[in-house]
Amino acid sequence: MRNTRLALAVSLLLIVAAGGVALAQSAAGTGLVTVDSVYGVDETTDLLESTLRDRGLIVVARANHAANARRVGQELRPTQLLIFGNPQLGTELMQSHQTAGIDLPQKLLVWEDATGQAHVTYNDPQYLAQRHGIEGEDQVLAMIANALNGLASSVTTRGK
């Protein structure tokens, strides 16, 4: 029953994934996956937020780290964080491995590097599985990873 509901929830994420296919880069050992965007940080974040909402996912928060840095007299290149989730999927993972709650809901960091290139970075589900000792869910974790990459890719490659 748990796997069936989990698969259904992941299927919703896969619907989001129908879009472009950008190459994701995984920073070895960090558990992070980064996808380049053809847009700037603000537009990429706006597109991600609207896509998440359009797909029925809950956007919990949007934090503008650069704006917060300016408020305290510091500088930071454009950096925004979207926190979003699917309570059915997240609850099931936490019921199985409650410590996963420290990493849920999911997060997408949209940031600009020193050359002006915008990127979308997210946690690699395989890394989180290792962190929380989640076993026997390889297929589901692979589907989640593909869905996250598809989500990031679908809003970072439009018009390319």
C-alpha cells in the first residue's frame, strides 16, 4: 500500500518532468545536483514556482537570500530558495524514516555564479537515502531523481 501511494505521488512528479532534458551535474560527495538555466535567477525562480503550483505541488516558502543580505548591509549574488513538497510523498517517507523530515519538504536553490550564469541546485535523493538509511526504495528514489531533474530542466531550457 505504501509503495503504491508512493509510486502515484512520484508519478505526479514525473508529469512535471515532461519537458526539456538538461544535463544535471552532480558534485561528487556533496549530495547536490546542479542544472544550468538559460534565464536569470528571478525568471528561473518565477518559472519554477509557477510550474510547481500548476502541477499541484505545495510551495511552502520562497526566500530571497540576496535581498536578506542587503537588509543587513552585505552583498550576495542573486540567490533564491524555493521550498516545496507533496505531503503524501513526504509523509510516507517520514513514516518509514522519520529523520527524513529534516530534509523535507524538498528545496530548489536558484543562484548566480561569478560569471553571471544562473543555476538550479537540489538535493540528490540517493544521497538523502544514504543519509537516512532508506533501503529497498531504489526504483522510487531513481524516479524522484528523474522527476527533480525534469522539473529543473523543464524551466531552465525553454526557448533554448
